Amino acid sequence: MQITIGLITGPFCPDVSIFGRPLLERLLLQFQRIGLQSFVIESSDYDRKTIRRSLGILCNQPGIKMVESFDDLLSDPDCPDRSSGYILIPANLVLSKSSAAAILQGNTPLSALSSGNHNLANGELAVGTLGDLLDKRAASPAPVSRAVRLIRPIFMDHTQTRAAKAELELARSVHEDTIAKDAMLARLVDRKLSWRLSYRLARTRCRANQITVANTLLGMLSAWMFTIPNYWTRVGASLIFLLVTTLDGVDGELARLKLCETEFGANLDVTTDALVNFAVILGIILGCYRETHARHYLLLLPVFVGGFSLCAIMSYIAIRACGNNPPSWLFERLTSRDFAYILVIFAAVHRLDVVAWGASFVSYVVAFILFLLVVSGGVRQSSLPGV
């Protein structure tokens, strides 16, 4: 059964905000961003002006309506088809984007998520057909089809203590939204550190793009330090780049916590990551030349630039081939920054020349892998440029 409409019921907590957004606005945004566009809010016992204020930026958005009772849908000429699937959502629910997606996409019957007393008004999710709800034929709605495993849902009240708990739980689980794309060390180390910083920044006015720019400048500092032929300076550069790698996830986590993800921000993050990677390897090659004055490093520069450019072109073609749904491992893992940990080791043993040669030729290998995936149909080709 496909769920096409969200039915929002009380209790409402209009004075509670999570990371700067009203609770009701946040709930609707989460489900809206995973494809649920139609919502009906039952507001019989609440001030509608207060509820509209709680909708924030969604206040006047089409697809959201208020009714005294869900029974009023019977007389609504715009009522969806009676066979349409619905999900009954308590307005005091806090959960992550991945958890909301798990609810809508799951088909395996599991226990309903509730606050403990199985009372829908106090916090339980349920699904069913709109006809069953309106005709009162069902003794009770069916339990939600799949339990949320990524974050235990929190049912809010009017206390700030509970709001603080919800923010902490969301921050702890935010990495689950990208777990399929993260490389091994990113999951085991980086995310365990980055969510703590994201949690604190999300409670300020700091924006994700500001973090992206600041981290890029830090990466460029690391690249410049690699050009200096001094052992301890280059070790320091490797440690700074390791810090950049850890902070790389903060901007995305911050955007998800504040629900302010944008296509521009995502493209900015990918572009600046590539620029920093390019600058760091370029800095290592230049540093090796300044240290040894060996001419082959000058010849290595165009080899690396050519390989990196070819890799960038093939990545672009592969992204276009994948449309909006690239394989999770395709780019994140082939361009993984797990090598930052290896870089620290090579800097410590004074063998950055190995990194210079290795990175120059590995870029061609990555480009070749992407080429094979595209021409062999490993990614969808329907949206390839010129096809």
C-alpha cells in the first residue's frame, strides 16, 4: 500500500522548537522531503492561529489543510481517493529523515512505535486506507508497517528538557543518514567526533556553508604547508588535513539537523572537497621537488593534473548517467578521504614521495573504473550528455 497523505493529530507543542524550527514545521518538512506532499491537520481543540505559526515556512503552502475533524474529509470535494493510503502522525513526534523514510518504505509488519500506552493521541504511528478511517469500519488503524531502527522516536511535551533530549538524540543519529556512503574510517572515527561538533553548532546561528568555506581554507593551509621542505611542518600539514577530513562531515550534518539542505550547499561541498584534494596532492609533489630538486617531480605535475582532470570528467559523466540516484559507493568511496590516515603515516616516516607517485597514477585508475561502469551499464545511461 502506497502512503499518499499524512494525517496530523494532537497533542501540539507550539512553543517547542528543535534546532531553531517549530516542532510541527520540522515534522512536516521531514516527511515532505521524502515524498509525502499532502497533509491534513486535525485541530479541533487548538487555536488555528497558533498552529499556523507552528508551521513556520509551510504556513501558506499548498497541500496542507486544517479540519475540525478527519470526518470533515467526507464532505471535501478535494478529498483523495478512498483507497489512498494514509499515515497517522502525532504532531509531537521527533524523528530523523532516515527514520521517516523507513516508515514510509517498509513492508515488513513489525510492532507499532508508541510512547508506551498505545494511545494514538499520546503518540503512536498508524497506517491504513483513507476509506477505512472515514467509514469507521476498522476497529483500529493498522500498526505502522516498519519500526524505526535508526532513532527511537521521541514524543514531545512542553518542557525544554525534553526538547534538549530530542536534539541530542537527533545529533547522535544524524550520521545514519549517510552510513551507506561513508567509507570505513569515516564511520568508525570521523562521525563519532563530527556529530558532537555538529550538535553544538546546530544550537547557534552558524550555517553549513560557512563551515564548508572555513574547512576549505583549512585544507588550503594544509596544502601550502606540504610545499615546505621541512619534516615537522609536513607532519603538521598531514595532521591538519586529517582534521579537515574529520570536519568534512560537519557541514552536511549541520544542514540535516537544521533542515536547511540545499542543492547549492551539496554542490559547494563536493566542489571544495575536490579542490582541497587536488591542492594537497599538488602541494606534496611541489614539496618533494623543493626538497630533492629532482626534475622528475616537475614532470610528475602534468601527469597528476591530467589524471585528476580525467577523473573529474568521468565523475561528471557518471553522475549524469546515474541521474539523481547514484550508487552509494560510487563516488564517496572511490574519492574517499580515508587516505588522510595513510598520509599521516607516510609523513611520519618521511616518505611522502610514495604518496606523490601513487596519487598521480591512481587518479587514472579511478577514471578508468568510472569509464568501465558507464560503458558497461553499471550506471544508468539514459541521462548521459548527448545520449
